[in-house]
Amino acid sequence: MSSYIEVDRNYPDKKWWNEIVRACAVVGDPFEIHCWSDERVETKAALQFGYKVTSSWRGGTVIQGRITKEFLSYLTESKKPEDTEIYNKMTPFFTIVFGNTLHSSHYGTEIVISKAIREKETTVDRILDRMEDIAIVHRNIRC
């Protein structure tokens, strides 16, 4: 199962984002975070969980690491960012790639679920069902 989600610009909380991350991220899988060059606080926060890598992206910093319980707790227990003038941010990080299962971009306002963990497919379906009122949700049909 794969899906694409684009959340409504005015949605006030990030509970749905937290639920998707908990359902799709796998402890031990690699992660990658992209922060813009001027996002010093965000880069410092990401460096608590990974390390800076050389990248062809000239606009910012790329940080890689392994998904840990502490990293997931940090992401899902932190408050929704308040600077939402341009993006209705769910996370302080411009992009987070969780292994080969989940891609959160534009500060969590666009999500691509590449493949849900088989045991969590029902949970992901339930989350997506609830989101259809607040977001554009595209689901690929299983073959």
C-alpha cells in the first residue's frame, strides 16, 4: 500500500502526523533530515539524533542517522511549530525520510507512505480514513 497526503493549510493540530509516524517509522531503519541553511536551531536539534553528511544540496544541511525510540518520541511528543505563515508546519524539519516507508516533506504538510508495514496497514487505513475531511488523500490500489 502506498499513499500521498497533502494536509489542509489551516488544520490546527499534528495528531494525525504523530500517528502516521508511529505507524510507519521502524526503529533501526535509517532516517534523513533536510534543514535549510538558515535553520540553525532546527539543524542543532536534528544533530542530537544523527550526523551531518556531504550532500549536493547547496541550500542546506543533510543529517542522517538511525531511527531510535528517543528520536520518535522527540518528533511525536514535541508541540506543533507556531511559525505557520508559509507552511502549516507539523514538524520543525523541512524534510524527514524514514527508511523506505515514509517521506515527510514541506514541514510535514506533504506525506508519502511508500509502503506500510503489513501489521500496521489497518492502522494506517484508519488514520487515512479520518484524514479525508482535512487533507487530500490519494491511495494506490493494491494489486
